Amino acid sequence: MLILAIILFGMLVGAGAQLILGRERGGIDWTMAIVAGLVGSFIGGLLVSLLSGDGLALRPSGIIGSLGGALIVTGAWRWMRDRQTPTAKNPNYRSGNPAKRNQAK
């Protein structure tokens, strides 16, 4: 039961991070929400809770750290994805192949 609660909390934090950063294509990517929420909660929530002296108890500092970590993970995920598909986001993308460059003109 605890594992389901952790996954649900991570999913909600990840979805919140996507809403703060802006939704893409009109919806929430639930795979990204779960991964970003869990990783962000582990890194951000644990780090902020331990630095604030709250320990491992559920406190507002850990929840804020979880959201901050999920924001960082979601932003990094989107940045990496956008770098891998330059033609989809940038219509002025030039190929390194001169033959393809001449075809585009």
C-alpha cells in the first residue's frame, strides 16, 4: 500500500510540474509525470528535508523540494527531447548534407 501511495504522490507532483512549466500538446504526459515525480521527489524532497533538519518525516519542506526536483527533471527531460528532434521544433533547421540543403530551397 505504501508503494502505491508513493507512486501516486510522484505522479501528482510530476503532473504539477508539467502544469507549472506549461502543458505540451494540450495534455499531461503521464509517463513523464510518474518518472519526474518519483525522481524529483527522491532527489529534491530527500535533499531539502535533510538540509532543513526535518529528517524523513512528511513535512512541507519535503513536498516543496519534491516539486522543485520534479520541475528540474521535467525541464531537463523536455530539453533533452527537443535537442534530439531539431526538425520538429525548428523549421529553419539546416541539414549537414549539402544535397538536402539545396532541395529545401
